[in-house]
Amino acid sequence: MNPVRAKFDFLGRQFGRFNHRQGDSACFAQNWSVHQTRVWRKGVGKMAEVSMCSSSGCTELTPEEERIMIRDIALAAEANTKEGDIFYLITQRWWQHWIEYVNQDQPINANDGSSFAEIYDSFGSSMLKRPANIDNSDLIYDAVSEDSSASIEIHDTLLEGRDYVLLPQEVWNQLYLWYGGGPKLARKVISAGLSQTELAVEVYPLRLQLLEVPKGDRSTIRISKKETIGELHRRACEIFDLNLEQVCIWDYYGHRKHALMNDMDKTLDDANIQMDQDILVEIINHGNHNALGGCASYVQDNGTTDKEATSTHLEPSKSNLISAGGMSNKGASKTEVVQSQNPTSSIKELDNTYGQSGVSTRGSSCGLTGLLNLGNTCFMNSAIQCLVHTPEFARYFREDYHQEINWQNPLGMVGELAMAFGDLLRKLWAPGRTSVAPRPFKAKLARFAPQFSGYNQHDSQELLAFLLDGLHEDLNRVKHKPYIKSRDADGRPDEEVADEYWANHIARNDSIIVDVCQGQYKSTLVCPVCNKVSVTFDPFMYLSLPLQSTTTRTMTVTVFTSDGSKRPSTLTVTVPKQGRCRDLIQALNGTCSLRHSEKLLLAEVRDHLIQRFLEDPLILLSTIRDDDHIAAYKIPKLTKNTKYLQLVHRSQEQVNSDAHKMSGWRPFGTPLVSVVSCDGPVKKDYLQRIVKRALSPMAKAGTLMDTDVSDSSMSHIGEDHHHHDFYAETCTSSMNSDDPKSKATEPFKLPLQLLNEENVCIELSSGEEALKLPPSSSVLVYIDWSQKLLKKFDTGYLENLPEVFKSGPVMKKPRTEPLSLYSCLESFLREEPLVPEDMWFCPQCKERRQASKKLDLWRLPEVLVIHLKRFSYSRSMKHKLETFVNFPIHDFDLTNYVANKNNSQRQLYELYALTNHYGSMGSGHYTAHIKLIDENRWYSFDDSHISLINEEEVRSAAAYVLFYRRVKTEDVSVSNGVQSCASTQK
């Protein structure tokens, strides 16, 4: 989907849930102009309201009118969106508040995911408060004034839909006119892809580090990747106060000169400039050379020819060449293997958009033939080279494989993909070949996998997965697949079940791909309700391992009691980083002395109000940010006919006016939560006792609190079949007590107010009449703390609710061991619950359950392909993990990770190939490192450029897909592989 179109679809869903009367918008537009402007005051954070009147009088818009106007503005903006238009980021929190506010009078669809609980001005209320000014401060690093918007930096890890929403300029302008606030975070619409037909909002423009030499000055700039090199020159000269004739600019990726940036009309995107990379701004001696001549002279002085520098500009995909291939000018440490250009082939390749590098080749050696980059096809080239240099595939496709092509397989490609791959492999293994242009293969690929058509960058691993699966179907020896129904284990030995599953799999799938690349793992599912265990054995083509340098996080939570047994306590616990709320509750249970009859209720607190209850144990902890505030409440396990009582604290605030002083009540501290019985009307004294009980741990000496509840009543929490907990018993005793003597000694009344269903506050400090509680799931009670009342309690325990994680002062990080491939494998095999979208149908419960799943390796293939999951995707951003993984090159021992203990053979593997990814997703570059085993030497395959590298250079943070071969018993001390160009290996 078009990224910009997706944003309008999103806005449409916000407004399209509800029916609209025809003519509403037109009538509204004719009768109303701008009604209200709010002015953002720097340093104050308050809004000054200025009403603006139409001909009909001064009237503020209703929520419905606001909704209709924004809807119509968004529709008009969608029809006219073009490159260069402006979108604005707005915080998701404010936007969600506004959406709920303008839709509050509409019928709600229970299935649309709406949640009004977050936006209630007062809990239990059915009316939503008009949002305050727009506050984007949670999107930026530092709160700054509007005047410095040009220097505002947003957080690097923001996700659209979770942290922010993108609004067209017209929508933002109208909202800003109504609500004011800020800061303004404007982003441009750019064209995406080489076709220039798709539009996307550039949320994160390039951030480049400019280094001026010889002075050594530095500067950081933000610039769109669609800006030209000429604009970068202009900006650099402006920053360093230079003339254009004085400088030449270099692509200085990895602190090495890659390419002279002198094509002023080329975009930074075409030049393959990466986020956060260095740009060298070099002052030249223009006394002896002109600008270009001076730069070119410098190139020649450093061993690089003008022709080579120019070829870099002809091949944007090669601007990352030296870094990608690991090449340097150290001489003896590496040898560059460059390709020759045959005059005849040169004529044939003139239609290649990006040309080809032309110098001499090694000639006689086989397997050192490069692939031309057809335009962002490095992702394809790197994957192909790894498959081509898999010895088993090299032997197979260089022999007569046509007899195994399955021409009738409806799941295959009529053998065309297999033949195209086989032809390409033979060209790459032919001696004395020049670089090959893989156009015929790419044409077949585009035909059967349209997602890889065109010349956009793609994920190399996704292509690899398609190739392996497609080649398997084209070469499947099974012409007619039998129908076989798999049986559950039902207590049978694992070995018997595993062999049965594998035999069933081979009966339907039998090809060279299965022979070489497919293994089997054991999958165990456990129902969380009935504990039904289901064991299956499934095939795998590759392992996708998560990259998490830290698998845990610390979370700080303050625990409050509702029965007055303890003062609030702040606890810090360690939980799985990808865990769920139940993991947090379990960690807290062991440290807060939770009784069997109690449970913990988690809540997110914001602005001294409960934003939401985290009652669903399957809520991901990743949705809780480090700067959130979480409270945990000890409450009795709920029985029927009970509600939550939320006690919100308010203090008096003095406000100076021109004429007189005004006072108002505003929330402070952390709300408390208790449980109330709602069997019927309750007396005010009952609610007084519940609140006093919750506050009793903070009462100072001498404060009389009537919270007496017998121990016997506490022992019945959650066990009384008549659904009366100890609060209900307290209520009963207070309501039935008519003893005058007891009333004479009755302690003071707290200034409490209950918010009823009409949003009217009911005093609870006077009168004895019974009250009907609101029908909502929670009851909101305010307590107004006067100065006199504050002296009776130590409210310090209610203030300063800590953040979930507060980072300390910046310190030098201790040296830690790098993430190992074994750790990634252990994380992959760790037991975890299924995601809600992939729940399991329990045959015993006859319902879908979120079962826990555990994977174990059972049968390993001859070639083990391991995918390191570096990329995560959202609508607005593709994020890459640059984590360095310490993977073994030799002696990758998986013996202890195989669950089949009857297999006594040592499971030892050796690395022979891998793909690398440099830069960011979408604008990065792929290469391959491959070992020619007969030579026992490693080479870097960077499209058509091939260079000899040392084994130590194989490991890097760019490693993406790893290819391992099993080391056979007889080969433990002897290398094995493709012996020569014309030979085959047993």
C-alpha cells in the first residue's frame, strides 16, 4: 500500500466508524468560520483563549462539528497530496484523546478497538473533557520553544500508531488553530523507490556528520535524502563559511573515502548516503587546481584513478563498496580481484543502467565470477552467490538435473525457476567468465514473485526463502502428493512420532532442497486452562533467531494495600523484555508478601489519575514505556457484585486574579484503589470506612480511624459464597449500628465526594442516606485535602510515584561479552506464549487458547541456514538492529541443543558463506562473504567486485544470513568442498 495513502486510510477509519447526516458538513462550513484560537505561551504551558466570532455570534464548536470539519479537510487533502507536501507529527496520546472526544456522542462499535477509559476527565463519567493544548513534548528529546523548532530532534525509536500520528498540513493547521500548543514537527512527502511513483512521509531525514579538514571542525545536519549533492555542498559551505570553489565533499562512510561527491544533480538517496554517516568536507588548494581538478588530483595521489572515481558515480549501489567489501589500501593484507570486460559483452551490456566496472580478472579460477548490479539488486546477488557456492547445489545443478523437474506441480513454477537458476549457476562456475548480468533470472523471479519486480531494495532473506521454496516445488520428485492426516503424540515415544511425521513429510516433499536444507523441530503446546499437551514434529528450512543483547528489563512499581495492612512500598523487579503483565505480576508476588486471598491489580497512572487498568495478563510489557508510572494495588480476589473504588486526591490551589484570589481543587499524589460491594444501595459511612482503611497506614499518631474489621472477616476474603467480603461486613455493621454511645465516640468524617452517573458530586461527609452506586465498573471518589487534614496524615507516601525505569547519570558502560549465536539460539528455543492472533484450538477445551509454545531441535540438515532477525517493521519505519553477534566460523557445536538423545552423532558445523547488510533498510547495501573450500580462502562478493579477505574479517555487525555445513566424522580434521571446476565431490 502507498505509505501516504495508508495514512489517509487510517484517518478515514477514525471518522468512518459513524454515520453522518448528509449536508452536515456543507451547512457547517457556510455558518461557521474560526471560532477559537489558543495561544501557546513559552515557559508557562497554559493556554490563553481568544474567541473569534462568525456572523451568527460567538459560539464554540461542538465535538460533532469539529469531527465533521476535520473529516472533510482530510478528504480534501487526500485528493491533492503530492511530492513536497507537508505532514505533521502529533502525539498519539493527544490524538486519541481528541478522537474519543469528538466521537463521544456517536454509537460505539464494540469491535472497533475504541477505549474511552483513557480519556475520562473523571472516572465513571460519561462525558469527555475537551482536550487541552497539543503537547508533543513526549516525542522530542527536550521541551523547546516554538522559536527553535528548526533544531528540534524527535526520539529515534518512535513508532507510528504507537507514539505518533501523521496529519496532513491542512488538518494540523485547523487543529492548531483550535487548540494551539506544539512544538510543530513538520515532515515532507517524498517519492519512494526508483520508479518515483510512490509517496512516503520522510519522518527521519538523513542525519549527517560533517567533518571539515584540515581545520577539524564538525557539525551535524538534517537533510532529506531527496536533496541533491549540490544542496549538501551549499549547506556545508554555509555552515563552515566557505566558498563553493574552496571545497570538495567525500562520502566518508566508516571514516574512509569512498566516493567524490561532485555530481551536483544526483540525490543523496541515489548516492547511497546513509543515516548518521560521516561526510568529509575538504578544503582544497585552489591556487593550483580548480575545484574538480584539485579533488581529482588528490584521488590520484592516493592511488585511485579518475576513472575509478567516475565509475563510482555511475554505480550508486557501489558507493558503499569499500566498506561493504572490507577493502583497504593496506596492500598485503588484501588482494582485490577485479573483473575484466570483454568488448563483445560490453556492447551487450550497454543497456545496463549502472554500467559495469571494467578491469582484468583472475581468469582461470572458478567460482569467482561476479554479478552485475541491475539497480538495487545487491539483495538478490548476495543470496544467489551463497546458494551457488553451496557445494551440494553446485554439484547438482552442474549435472543433469532436468530429469527431476516437476513440470506438473501446481505449487511450482513449471520448472522455469529451476532452469533459470541452474543456467545462472553454470555461468557463475564457468572458468574465465566476466561478470554476469542476471537479467533472465530476474525476469523469471519477477514473473513468479511480483513483489521482487522493479528495482527497489528488498530483504535478502525474504528472497532466499522464496528461492528455496520455489526450487523445492520445481524439483519435487513427488508427482502426486498423497493425503496424509497427522496424528498427535498422545503419549507415544517422541522417536516414534518424529519418524512418523518425517516419513509423512517426505512422502509429499522430496527434492534436493529437502535433502540439503530441511531439518525438523519438536513443537510442544500446553493449554493454559486444561494443561492439555500437544506434541508435533514440523520441518524447517532455516532458523530465524531473535537478536536481543538483553532479554530482561528492570521495572519499578509502587505497591499499595487496600486493607490498611502496610504502607506503600516501591519495588524494582526483573522481567523478560518481551514478557507480559503476568510476568510482572508474578515477579511482584514474590516480593510483596501477597496472601492467597489477594491479587495484584496493575494500573498506569498519569497526571495523578489512573489512565488504564492493566487487567489483561497478556498485555505486552513492551507497551509500558520507561517513563510511565505504574502502581500495583493489593485487593481481595474479586467476587460477584463488586466494583473498584478509585480514591483521587485533590489539594487546594490558589490562583491570583486581577480583582481577587480564587481557589480551586486539582489532583495530586497517587490514586488508591479498593473494592466495594454493590449488592444494593450503600450508606455513606460504609464508603468512609473503606477510604479510612486504605489511608490508615499513613495516619499520624493520635489520628482516630474507625477501620476496625475483625480478623475472622478478613479470613473470608474471596470465600464467602454470598459474595460479601470484609468491606461488605464493615458496611453491614455500620449500617445496622444504632447505638447512641457508639455515635458519640464516632471519629471525624473525611471530606469525600462521590461522582454519580450524572457527573454530580455527592458529599459523603454528612447524612446517613443510602446511595446507589454508578453503573460503571469503577466508582470515583474525591478526597479534598485541606491544610488541617494534611497535618493528620503523612501524604509523602502518595507523592512522587517513580518512573518504571529511571536512567541514572551517563557513565562509561562496563565491558560486556558480545551477544553469541548460542544465546540467540537459546532465546529462539525458549518457551513463550503464542501471540493472540495465532491462538491454538485446544482439542480438549474445544476452544481457542493462548497456549505456551516450546521448540526443540530434533533433526538437523546437512546445510543449516540461520537468519539473524535484524529488521523490525512498522508503517512509518523499518528499524535495524546493529548488534554484533559473535558467531563461530569453525566448530559450531549443536549437540546439546538436539532433543533427540538417541542420536549419538556429534552435531558439528562449519561456516562457509554469509550475507551482510550495511546501512539502513531500504537504502542499505548487501554483500556476501564466501569460502572457496578447495582453496581454503575467504572472498568478499560485492556485486561484480570480488576481493580476497582474511578470515578475521568475516565476523562483523553486518552479518545477516549464515550458511553452515555439517562437518562429517571423517572430515573433522580435513576441509571438504568443491574440489575444482570440473570435479565433483562425494
